[in-house]
Amino acid sequence: MLHTPRLLIAPLTKADCKDIHYKNCFPEVAEFNTIGIPENFEVTETFLQPLFEPQRAEQGQQLGWSIRLKENNRFIGELGMRLTTPKYNKGEIHYSLIPEFWNKGFATEAVLAILKHGFETLNLHRIEAGVATQNLNSIKLLEKVGMTREGMHRKILPIRGKWVDNY
């Protein structure tokens, strides 16, 4: 478990599925999400299931964490990191929060903690984050934590029936 001044960041468990489903049902959360709004809870549960399989956790292919408020343990969002082969020693992060917790610094705090964990604990060489070019809030957050834009992939993300560009 990771701690920040206001947050607890813990590995995802099956118990988090309900909270993640709730978060993912907000249209504003799904706006730049390639998965979209889940049809029902079972869709969310099936999608998250591989994160709970011990062999995947051991291999470290996909890591997921819940973001909770320290003061009351309330779920406010999630973070994930997909790791590449050991040869490349890099990870790609993603994150999303329940909208009522946007613009309060929680995402910045959580992303900084996961970057520190990736570099200092997992000893990663590089950590990346893909972001739709229209997702200005996420771009601002990533630049705030020290990440830089290095290139653009054209028409690579399938979002709401359209192909959009990605940094």
C-alpha cells in the first residue's frame, strides 16, 4: 500500500469492482475512455477479472490500485500500470477519478506516488502515459508531474465510434 498526505493507494481487489463500475458509469469519466460506459456490473467485473489472477500479478503485466481518501477510506478512483517486457523495463500508466474529486489535486497526488513507486520500487527505466489530444485536463496533469509530450499517434484511439489522435 502506498500513502500520500491525503490518499491511500492499495492494490485492487474484487471488492473494488462495485466502486469502479460506479465511477465508469459517469459520462464524463468515459469521455476519453476507449472502453466506454459499461452495459452492466458484469461487464465491469469481467473486464477487471484478469487483474485478480495471481499469475498475472506475479508476472507484473498489469497492476491496478484503488485510490481512497485517508480520512474515511472512501473510494475516489483508480490507477493502473501496464508493464512491458523486462528488456524494455517500462510502464504505461492510466488513472481516473469520480468527477466530484476532479480539480482538487487528488489525481496529481496519486500519479506522483505511482511514478515514485514505478521508478524507486519497480526500478523502471521509463514510465509513459497515453492521452487523447483533446483531453486537456489530463495533458495538464501529466505535464504538472513532469512528463513531456514526445509525439502524436494519429487516429489510434477508438473513442465513441471515431478514431482520435493520442500523445
